[in-house]
Amino acid sequence: MSEYECYSPRIRSRGPEARVSERREAPPPPEPLPVPTVDAHTHLDACGCVNAEDVRAAMDRAAAVGVTRAVTVADDLASARWVVQAAQWDDRVVAAVALHPTRTAALTEDDHAEIERLARDPRVVAVGETGLDYYWDYSPPVAQQESFRRHIDLAKRLGKPLMIHDRDAHDDVLRILREEGAPDTVVFHCFSGDAAMARECADAGYVLSFAGPVTFRNARALREAAAVVPEGQLLVETDAPFLTPHPHRGRANEPYCLPWTVRGLADLREVPDDRVAAAAGHNAERVFGLAELPPAAVPGAPTGDTSRSA
């Protein structure tokens, strides 16, 4: 994914209070989708959400344009604690927890144990994002691969989908999945491969999730990949606050921006936007078991301690 603008994990590691002050200008809301859909991967804490009121406001903005649910995803322990809490604040929000590959240089057994404890929460719908990132140099490949293998094992033991981060590491990601034996459900978040890789993943039964880069005119290989993914293995996501879709590339991203990606995918696949929105929504319901979840414990309730300190 090196041809797309992306953001250092050092930015991700700063608390939500800092991120509020860093936020870029937000685009105006897009035209609402004709049918509802699901943002399969976002980072509400990195979007500036701190408490239940923030989460509710972000999801209200999303719902106004047809994005009715979102999976908010952790990338470190502090974020993992926060997303599990956020999933109890609003029924429209569920969580995924893991240790991002760029965070794996000095993990301890206690770190892995806490991720497992958090991943067992009934409103955590996936183990992720985990995988390999050879673009940044914050963690050596050996440490990343060991952590990835442990997350694969955790997903299999819990019976939850594995949500993969794959940046400049396609061959090793696919190799390790073969070596370890993939969980029943594998989601490639922000898929960044070409059409050949998309076909290989689809043949293996993996689910491919597309974010804003699929709308970028210079992302030719990715756009070709998006056109060949079977409809039943397709998800859409924002990866907010990163990777804002065209025509607002470089501005702030949030779940309400998802319709631009949905419409970009629809154009590539030469189908109406309602078909992509409906398929991605139904696939997310199935992949993450959204219909089977317990309700949020205290939807919309005032928060207690929202500290993200480790």
C-alpha cells in the first residue's frame, strides 16, 4: 500500500485528546445511501471520540447517511481497552482487539493475556487488526510473525474472525496463514493486493474489505482487484480517520464518509450503489455475527473513567 498516503503508527499511539487537536478539516456529508450498510473497520478513538457522547454523535452522523453500524478496531492495549468500553456505549458499535504488527517489538506474556481477556468480551466480534507491516520499521519481521501466529491461534480458539493488516507483506501473510491453518473466517482489512491476490484470497474463502484507496485514480492494481472479488466476500470500511476517499482525499475521515467508497466500488463493479451497500452490509452481519450479539450494557450512558493509560 506504499503508493497511498498513510499515517505513522506513532500518530495512532497518541491519546484521543491529542487527536482531537490534530484533526484535519472534515468534509461535508455525502448523499445518503439508498440502503443501509456497515463500516467494517474504523478507529473511533483516533477520530477523536473520548466518551459515550462522542461515540453516539459519530454514529448519529454515520446513520444520517446510511451507515448504521461500525466495527471500531484497536491497535494497542490502551486502544483495546477503549474499544471494548465503546462497544458498551452504543448498540451500533462493536469492537475488534489485537496488537498491531507495528506494536510487536517488545510484547510480554501479560500483553497477550490481556488481549485474550478483552477478545473474549461478547461485543468483540474479531481478533484484529493483526498481521504484518514491512513498510514501517518499528518492529522486526520476526517479532511481527510470532505475534501474528499467536493472534491466529487466538482467533481459532475463540471462534472469532481474524482481521488482517497486510502492508508490503503479501507473500508472508499468505504463507503464515497456510502454515498455521487459517481460522474459519479471515478478513483482509483495507485490502491492498492486485487482482491475482484477490482471486487467491477469494479461492481460499477469505473476505476482502475495501477502504478509501479503492477510489484513488492512481491505485490501478487495487481497483482491478476490487472488480473481481465475489459479492459474498466483499466488505467496505473507512479505516477512519485515515485514507479518506476521493473526492476528499487528505481531509478528515469518519464513518459518515463511507458512502463515497461504496459508490466508488459500485462504479468499478458496474453495479448500482444500493447493491454494493446491501451486499457489504449483509456480509458484515454474517461475518461478524451482528444479529447474535448481546445489547450494549449501557447504551448512551455517561462514561466513567475513559483513561487510555496503560
